[in-house]
Amino acid sequence: MSVIESLKDWKVAVDQENIAWVTFDREGESANSLGRRPIEELMAIVDFAEKGAADKSIAGLVIMSGKDKGFIVGADIREFEAFDSEAKVIENLRPVNAMLDRLERLSIPVVAAIHGLCLGGGLELVLACHYRIATRDDATRVGFPEVKLGIFPGFNGTARSIRQAGAMQAMTTMLTGSMIRSTAARGMGLIDELVASPQALRWAARKAVQQKRRSKPAAGTTALMAKWPARGFLAGKMRAETAKKVREDHYPAPFRLIDLFEKHGGDLNALKKAETPAFAPLMVSDTSRNLRRVFALSEQLKAQAPKGLGFKPMRVHVIGAGTMGADIAGWCVASGMEVTLQDLNAEAIAKGIKAQAKTLRRKFKTKALQDAASARLIADPNGDGLARADVVIEAIVERLEVKQSLFRGIEGRLKPGAVMASNTSSIMIEDIARGLADPGRLIGIHFFNPVAQMPLVEIVRGATSRDEEVKKGAVFVTAIDKFPLIVKSVPGFLVNRVLAPYMMAAMARMQAGESKEKIDEAARTFGMPMGPIELADTVGLDVCAHVGKILKNNPEGSALDKLVAAGNLGKKSGKGFYVWKDGKPVKSELSTTKSALERLGRELVQPLIAEAERARDERVVDTADLVDAGVIFGTGFAPFRGGPLHFKASEGKVVAMPQRQAAE
């Protein structure tokens, strides 16, 4: 048996026209990722292609995927932990980059035929091919998500993307980590040709080989942007824009990428050589380790939804057309579902539906798709959609007796197998279920505000909730592209429980004389997306006071209570702890030192960490890792610190990574 015949992750077949069809179908995995064995096997394929090109036995090479739903999702980050020193990173990268150079130098045409996700190392591989064909399918996306893992492309994707797309577009793609539709990627120069379907890829690739097609590099003004002095000006603009989004000391990778481009972007060969030594320190940094941990935690959240349950939600009925209910309905529609929206007030329904236009515009790029989505959001004042719905979500006023009455009234109208859920943020599920004919059917599906932006949804298991209903709730949440977290029915569940003491302690500091601006800046210095005082104003001080009373950590007569009593509810009323103008808080000048802010920031998060530890000990969720996952994705807790429990445990020592569920 030849080396090529013994491959496990790749299949190579040479047809009658001497075209070698190379199919990546990683053994035992649902998605293709570039781990050690697939890369070693690809090296053997390049050897085979070089020999075939030399003796004329191979006329061309086509790289495809054997997976139905994806091309290559990137490098296998499960193997990253083995690279524990810069020297080891460099030692492992050099042969891969040498192999991609050899692939690029092949005298025969090399064509990539792409359907589904082509990300990170997968995109770097196809950029080393001579020609790239992709399907127009919306599922086909390309991109460099590495910055989200605290690194940047390391298989010479920096140089090759700049060559193909030009400096501005390539750098923006790498700095944002965004996934780009195939149509847009073709406009940028990352893709050369589009076909209508996966079935058309093979014919198009065969034609490209026969015609010896080669991709053209960026030209004209686009290419000139990499020349000095334009490059220096461009790097300065990139630095300024990046600094608006992240801090360099928290997330160094995008800034090191800009440095690399500024110094070497005018000479792509020099850029390729400089990429590896600039990449290596990032790969072994605490920031990258922690961001990889966050990715692993996201996979654990996805795993809360079991596969093979047989529950496929397509229709949702939402009761309550206030801000929360309408936004839940809008997000479900944006995720492809049909939604009926019910409320006693027809005007509230109309207002709620109208408010979803922004979400639908953001999700769908053409008016035809926006109109089709709008047609799936149906005003339903009489609740006619209740009997057809796969999922029914209540999002009405936070009063126990009102919720109990509603569920008793609708319980008998639901179809068998439909999920019955409350979006309550503060009432125990078992209390709401009291008096139902089947209390085991009720669960909590707790969304966070704003629904479109917050990635986490808590699935609340009441004392009487059946396990199957909880699992179906988790399946529904993954179907609308959110992370499900199964939590015990306790006051505050997980997220509000750990967030409230953090916010209340910050308010107490302010009441004792600490500047609110200093408190908020210290929290951001630690890595929080927003300071606790500004966050309270944004959430709504009435909501904060309500949660504080439930959790018994808002003392009588507090500054919070006084503001609420005066009708100063924060951002929504124009005044709270801050005065708000044009949607932003008016802040006083702050005079302090960075060390003082760093010290205060660590003090501010202590109540949150302590409550997270109590939640872990009381098994509010199943594991400590899930506590960290819930707090990161539910509150925005500094991702580069790996979660509150991990942060505390890792101060001064190395902590093991969580178990990974999949590759990226």
C-alpha cells in the first residue's frame, strides 16, 4: 500500500484526465480542522503532487471537503496546549509554512473548491492555492477568527491575504475576525469564482484546471496602500480604530498585527518571514490561553443541548409584546422561525413588531429577505398561534399570580410536546408551576437584555421541571444561535445572582464617597465591558432595585432606592446615577493613576467572584467551568481572564484547560 492509499484524513483519487482530487474528511470528526496528522498527511500529498507534476502523471490538483456542511474550520485548537514555549511554536510552524510554499510553487494548477466554513488555517491553505472557487450558499463564509483567540494568522495568511485583497481589506478582515459571505469575499479578491451549489463545484474546478486559471493579486490603488508612506498612515488609523474597541494591554494581538504590517507590509516575503517570530509570543501568552479557554467553554455550553432528541422547533408563540417579549420574537424570526406575538394591547404588538426592523436589517442584507422575515412575525392578539407553536414563551409582568393565571389558562391549549416556558428573571419556576395540571412541563427560558446582543440564555430547571423539557429548552436556544446554560431555580438564577452583589457593592462605594467615574473606569481597566454604575443605569435602576430586594443585597434607604422613588431610572429616563445625553452618560474628568485603577478594579470584582464561588458550591450549574461560562457570556466578565473562578485560581499558578468538545 502506498503512502497516499494509507491516508486516514485525506483521500486522493486521480481521474482519467490526470486531475488529482484531494478530499479532506477528517476521521472521527464532524468538522475538518488542521491538526498534526492532517497536516503531516497534506505534506505527503504535496510530495506526491510534486512528483506527479515532474513526471506528467498529474495535470492538476483540486482540494475539496468530504464534510457536507463545512470546508475547514481552522487549526485544531485542542492541540495548541502542546506549544508551551515560543521555540516550540516556531519549530512547528516552519515546516507547515514551507509546505504551503511548496504547494504554491507547484507547476500544475492547484484549485480549492469551497463549500461551508473556510476559516483561519483553512483560509490560509486555500490562499496558497492558485485559484479559489466557492458556492454562493449563505453557509459558505471565509475569515480569520484568530484575533478572537489572542493571536493572528500564522500560516503566512497575513502576507497572502494582503496580496489578494489589498492592505485595507485584508487587515480589516484579520483585525475584526469577522466571517465574510462568499459573494463579498469574491469582491475582495479572496475568492475568484462563485457557483450556485456544491454539486457545481466539481465541474467548475475541472474547468479551472484545464484552463490553467490563476488568481490575480490586488492591483492599482488597493496594492499601493501597502507602500510607504500610505502604509504608515493606514497603520495609524488602524491603531486608533482598534483602540476604540479593545485595550492593548488586554488584547495585544491586533496591535502586534498592525506593528507587523507597518514594518513589513511593503515586502510580502519579509512579512512572511517576520510573521512567525511575531506570532509565537502571542500563542504562549496568558491572554491567548484564556481566550482559548473561553472558546472551549462556549463548546461546553453548546453541549448542554443534546443531539438526537428529535425536537426541531420551527414555530414560536410569545405572550407579552413589551420590549423583552418583542425582542425575543424578533430574534427568533431573525433565526428563521415563524413567530406569533400576543398581547392584550394591539398597539403594543404593533409597536413591538415595528421595533424589530433594526434587528432584521442587521441580519438580512437584501430587502427581499427582510420582507420575508417580517412576514414570519405575526400579530396574534387572540393567541391563535398557541396551538401550533413548538415553543411558547411568556414575557409578561413580574407578578406571580398573573403568571400562574396565564399558564393555567393556556396549558390545555398547547400541542403535545411543545415547550412551555417563562422568561421570568426573578420568580421561582416551581412557584409559577403550582396549580398546573402538569407542573413538570414548565421551565424557564431566561433571555438577557438586549436580546440581539447577549449570547447567553439561562434554561431554568424548576424543582418540578422534567428533564426532557429542560433538554428541549436547550435545543431551542441553540436553534436560535444562542448559548444555553441549564441553571437551578434559585433567586437570581446564576447571572443576576453574581452580578447583583458586584453592582450593589459598587453603589455602596459611590455612596461612601468614591467617584462613580473612577469606579467605572477601574472596572474597565480590569477588563469589564462597562463599569457597574453605568451598567446599572443602562439596565434600569428600577430593575436593579427589584433584583436587589429579591436577593436581599439592596439596603433600605440606599441611593438606588432614592433615585427610583424620584423617577430617575437611568438611561431610559435620561437621568440616574449619570445624566444621559444622546444615549451616552455625561462624565466628569477623571484624575488618577493606572495603578490605582488596577487596584480598585480587582477590589470591585471580589463580590462577584465570591458569589460565583457560592453558586459553584451550591451547584446552581453542574460544574465550575459552567459557572465561568455563564458569567463570561452573561455579564461580559473580562474574557481574556478566563472567567471569575479561573481568574482567582490562576493567580500565580497554571490551571488546566477545560475539556474541549470540538475544534475551531
